[in-house]
Amino acid sequence: MRTMTRLAIALGIVVGALVAVLWSWTYTPLGRLDLTAAVVARFGTVEGPIDMSPEARAAANDRARSLQLAASPVHPVSSEDRTVDGPRGPIPVRIYRPESAATLPFHLHIHGGGWWMGNDFSFDAGTIGLAAAIPAIVVSVDYRLAPEHPYPAGLEDCEAVLRWIAREGAALGGDPSRISVGGQSAGGNLAAALALKMRDEDGPSIAFQYLQVPATDLSDAREWRSYEEAGEGYMLTVEGIRQMVDGYVPDARLRLDPYVSPLLEGRLAGLPPALVVTATFDPLRDQGEAYARRLEAAGVPVTQHRAQALHAIAVSSDEGRVVRELAIEALRRALHP
């Protein structure tokens, strides 16, 4: 009996010490992280060079599929895989259609992944939920990826799919006069660049742009406080950003192009209304917020929200839910006026 009591006490001490260690990880110089995000930051931060090989990409996509939660849309959503003619060949797309008697608008979803991973529709569940909640016909584009296909390949593919939606939207059963674009991280960069390019070229009208933790300045010519505060130990690192930029835009001169670095565009007037979401523990935080301020100064209606989260906001369930609700409400207002 005494032995069992001693074992129970020892086990309690070990468990208590482990909980104390885990809890201590939630305290950072930038404030509190929730426990899940703190564990992800501790074990998910990649130090040193990133393996950007096709094999590493496939493994990363498999991990993303295994980690995502099953979607539970209020209304059933069907999906269809198709290809769209692109500048260098067929572009795979997946079309998500909620069941609805109404003619629905479109949302072009541009995935993140540092311009080098995230293809093969790895984040299917979240896209299904978004389509159901807006509701809208969501088209997810599997654009060409770096380093095999550097800039402007990915942007060209996103543009080709946007123009296809505008041209064929009625045949797809939707309303091509109501289109929004959006993406996370590299996808946010591409969405912002696409909105700029369509404004400049009098392309298809975009009703709204949703930019979640976007990279807006790839030039690396400016010092960002968030690079110093959150550049190491919070999953996404400054070293990793620079390596991914090198893969996406190997010619450093092109990084000054506004379609690569939207923040460097001199004139932002005439762009679609925007929701810009940033994260406290993200090295990209300050350049995303700088872009939001510049949009607002140019007269563009902007909603800006900073989540108390990592670059991967979704790993924090409470913060992720707040951001999803903000995005859904903003897209509803823009697409269902």
C-alpha cells in the first residue's frame, strides 16, 4: 500500500512538473500564447535551411491533410475537379458548390505555403466550410509552385483562373459580377497582387480581397520591428521567409515590382475593399499592417484585425474561430449586398 502511495505521489509530481513546463511556454516577451500554439512554436519552428524539394512538398501536404478537421457545413457542399487553360498548360482547380436555389457569387481561394507547397488541395476542409458559410461558389487554384516555377508563374495562373471565372461563371451556375479573392500568407500576397494587376489592366471586377497574414514586401529593403520581435521561435522565421522569397523571386530586382511587393505600389486608390488579418507572433505582422494603413490612406475601405496567434492562426482554436467569423461576415457583406 505504501509503495502504491509513493508511486502515485511520484507520478503526481512528474505530471505537475510537466504541466508547469508546458504552461511556462505560453509566456513570451510578446504576451501570452495559448497552449497549443506554444507547443507548435516550440516543436514546429524550423531552424536552418528549409528542404523545398518535391519530396518535402508532398510530405508537407500530407501532414496538412492529416491535421485538418472535418468540415461541418450547415448545407451540403459538392466538389468538382477541373482544369483551366493557362499560359503554360492546364491549371487544376477544385470547385466547391453549396446547395442553394439562389445564384451564388464566386470566391477565388489562393492557398498559402510559401509559394512552394500547399498544392493538391491540402486544405480541403476549411474551403468547404467557407463555401457553405458565405455562401459562395469557391474556386481553389492549384497554381504552379517555386522553385521549379518562379515568379510570375503562380500569379499568371491565378489571373488565368480569375479571368476564366469572369468569362465562364454564368455557365458554372454562378454570378460572375460578384467575385472576391483571398488567401493566407503567400496566398495573401498573390491575392493582393492580383487585385492590383486587375485594377491596372482593367481586368475582371473584384468585389473584395481577404488577406490573411499576407507578405506584402518581399524586397527586404526595410527593417520591420516584427522581424526582430517574432523572427525566431514562433514557427515562421525570418531566415525561412528569405529562403522562400529566394525560391519564388530569384531575381532580386523583381522584388521591387508591386506585383511581387504590393506595399511598394505608389498608388493604391481604386482597389477593392479589404479585410487584412495579421498575427502578433508573426514576422510578417508589420508589413501586413503597413499595407492595411496604406490602403486606408488611399481611400480603400479596410478592416484590420490582429490575432493573438502565430502565423498559422488556425492552430489557436479561439483566435482561429474569431478570424473565420470576421472573414465570413466580411465576404457575406461584399458578395451578398
